[in-house]
Amino acid sequence: MALDIQAIRSDFPILSRILPNGKQLVYFDNAATSQKPKCVIDAMTKYYEQYNSNAHRANHTLADEATTALENAREKISQFFGTTPENLIYTSGATEAINLVSYGWARYNLKEGDVIVLTEMEHHADIVPWQELSKEKGIEVRYVPINNETFTLDMDAFEIAIEDASLVCVTHTSNVLGIRNPIEQIIEMSKEVGAHVLLDCAQGAPHEKIDFNNLGADFIAISAHKMAGPTGIGCLLAASERITEMGPFMTGGSMIKTVTTDGSTYQNGHTMFETGTPRIAEAIGWGAAVEWLSQFEMKDIHNHVHQIASWTGREMNKIPGIKIYGDPDNKNSSGAVSFLHETIQSQDLAFLLDEGGFAVRTGHHCAQPLMDALGVPSTNRASFWIYNTQEEVESFISHLKFICERFA
Amino acid sequence: MEDASWPSHLDSIVEEFRDCFDSMERYELLFEYAKKHPSPLSLDEWNEENQVLGCQSRAHVKCSLDENGLFLLRAGADAQIVQGLMAITAIAVNGQSAIEVSKLSPKYVEEMGLKSSLTPSRANGFLNMFKRVVSEAEILSEV
């Protein structure tokens, strides 16, 4: 079903912002973070104005309300991702979720000589924790290359890399290329060789339905802020069997059963990994965000984003000097379109686009190994989401052409 | 050179930018400055020691005293906007004493209508390079 984009836009106060230079904001940096609908902002404000209290710690009314809201949010969010509250561990975002797998699962279950498979497409958040673990425990880290023509993973190399692997860590969708990996095939192949699978769904979750129990991955890392939720919260979805194999990551209050001067015992399940005061307002905000998103079919969001991303890609290809890194025409691609101009340096181009009111990302996108594989130091990236319009991308292309004609 | 100001020989350049019709014309002029004043540091002089760290582009700064003991800035960046601003900064500081350069503020960039170039979040942009120049001038003034 076609989305009513104008009605959707009216839920986002920030989209009507006029920038200091008098230009209307056109927000194309959604792969970095999405904007937040008013209901999310209101839910968080209501918590602070009406029932701000610490959760799980007291018996007074406010504490009960805060605890109920925190756990209701867990229920809504886990349901949105096709699983149960017991399988959802709140984290600060996808980065912490991946670190939780590294510190809380891999450190307890992998040993010297074991193999972890990554890809060249990974965000630094899905590389550095494994490099650290490798240094500490003598674990071998293998990287699956990308095909520079199609910008897709080399699945033949993948098949070879996963032999004897204990853990396969793959991004669902590349934050640079917008390419969606064949995650179903990756999970199946990994399971066949007895490897566990961690999916980084930071980019995938805003664009398609993540159905944790049906997918069969062992771990899924998600950030709320890229899917209409607030910053500072995300989650690790973990299979029940894997949770029982995990040990403490961060320690302190809330995650303990008993503490004596001789030592401590720990809670079971997700509680063991949520130490300290929970991110209560953020969880409530994320709950409101998934409730807001639930009024739409995720495939409608994907189709809308794909339509404007593929149009943008086709129009960019007509501009002399512009090269696209990725395949926005591919029906599975998300809304990220990375590009470079052959003579206008990426930072300059971003400045000049910003002068027109267009917010795009520039840099290595925390994916330096991918930049190395592509043979570039950085790219510009326009990334679209549910509230972006055809008119916006038309005006973007028009401004981009103007810049290229004037500054190349 | 006075505090929070710029040397008088920069006035005509500041004026030239101020007179631009709009921001795009201003950036066009800045690109021209970058082209007219390419990096005096050759690429093989771009090294880790003189690199201004950041994430968006490469930028390098080398400061020294010339044979007369006066400040000499040589800077290179792969972004034309940063290169243009550094070329203008070199015009401002070269031939001044290190102590004068250490007191320089980037206000002239604001006056040129390029305030957005001074935003701290513009990683590895002009502001980072400018801070490096001022800090090296402080060190050189103590020599």
C-alpha cells in the first residue's frame, strides 16, 4: 500500500525546520540517525514530567509506573522483532550489543585457535571488538571480501571462510553501499558448518521486518535511533540457548542475586546483562517508536525508500564525474546511496550540498576496511527513509548538478 | 596585528569575500584561491607528524621560522575549501612574528561570510588546522 508521506511528515516537527542560511532542511542522513516523530518525544517528556523514577527498585507509585513502562516497552519491542521479552537485552545501541556478544558470550565460549568470520563490509563496531578478542585469546579472524563490480559479498569466498568457524558476524545491510546481504543463505550455510551467527541489523531494522525467531540467527544487534527511536538505546536479541552460555559483561547493581564481602552471585537471563539504572526514558521512547512504526507495513517503507533511492541513483549516473558505490537499483538495497565526484573532494561536496540545505554524510562511515576495498578514502552518502519525498530528491539532484557544473 | 583581529593586508581579501552575491559565489571564490595557491607541501611531505587528525579529509600543517626568524606556514589539504582558507591564512601569517601569529583569531573567516567553516563538528576541517597553526606559533614564539 502506498504511504501517505505528507501525513507521515507532519509527525516529524524537525522536517519543517529552516536552516540558519534560510534554506529548508532536506534530511538525507538517515543511515546515521533517523528523525523522531512527535509521539516519541512526547512519550519521553511525559515520563520525565509525570513519573520519572528509577525502575525495579522501589514500591512507590512512580517506581511502579516507571517499571511497568520499561517492561511494557520491552514487550512491544521484542514483539516487533518477532521474539519474546526474555530474548531481548537492552543495550546502548548496536555497538554495545556486539560488544556484549564479544565480552559476554565469545570470551566465555571460544578458545585459542577458534575462528570468527567477518566481512569487508562491516562497520567498525563489528570489527574492533573481534580484533580485541583475537589479541586477547588468540582467535583467528577471517574477512570475506566484496566483489568490486557488484558490491556484493563474494559468497564463494564466504563458503571457504566459514569452514571450521565458530562464529560468523555479518551486517544485514551495508551502511555505506546500501547492499542487503543474503542473510537467510548466510545463516543456513553457517549453521550447516556448526557456526553461530551474529547479525548487525543497525541498518537493516529500519528497512525491513526483522523476525528473530524465524530467522534463526543466534544474535541480532539493533540501534533504536536509526528507526525513529531515541539515541542511547538498542538491544541484543539473543537465542535462549546462547543466553544460558553467557557470562557477565558489565557488573554492578541490578544484575546480582547476592553480594557479600566474599563474592557475588548473578541473576539469570537478560537481567544479568542490564546492570545499573536502566535507560528508562529511552526504552519508553523506543517503545513509542515501534508502536508508531507498527501502523505501517515494513515492506511499504522499503518500497517507498527503494523507489526514491533507485531514482536518485539513476539520475546521479547521468551527472558527469559522479560514481556510485553500491547498487541502488537492486530491489533489495536500502536507502543508502554512496557516491563520489571525480574532482570535487567529498568534504567540499558535502559543504556545498549543505549550503543548499541538504544534510548528507561524508567520510569513511566507520567502515575503513570497506573504503580500502573500494580504493577510496571516503564517500558522500545520501540515505533516505520513510518521510523523504520524490520532490526532495528531485531538488537534491538539481542542486548536485548545479554544484558539479560550477565547481568541477 | 591586534588580538581578535587580522593583519591589515588581509582587508582586501575579506572585502572581496564580503562582496560576493551569495554563499555559492563565496565558495567559488574560495576554490579559486585554492587553485591559485596549491599546497606548498608536496605530497611526499604529508606525513603522520604534520597530519591534522580527523575523519573527513586529509590535512597537513608545517610551521617554521624563516631565515629572518619570521613565521612561515605551509599547509596542504585535499579539500579545496580547507586549502583555500589555509592559503588565505598563510597570506595572513607569513612574515609575521610567531608571537603575533599565536594571538591570531579566526574572526576573519567569519567576516568573509564563511562562518560554517568554523563549526567544531566539521571534523578535520579548517578550524582544526587553524588551532594547530596557533599552537605551533606559541611553541615557536618560545624558541
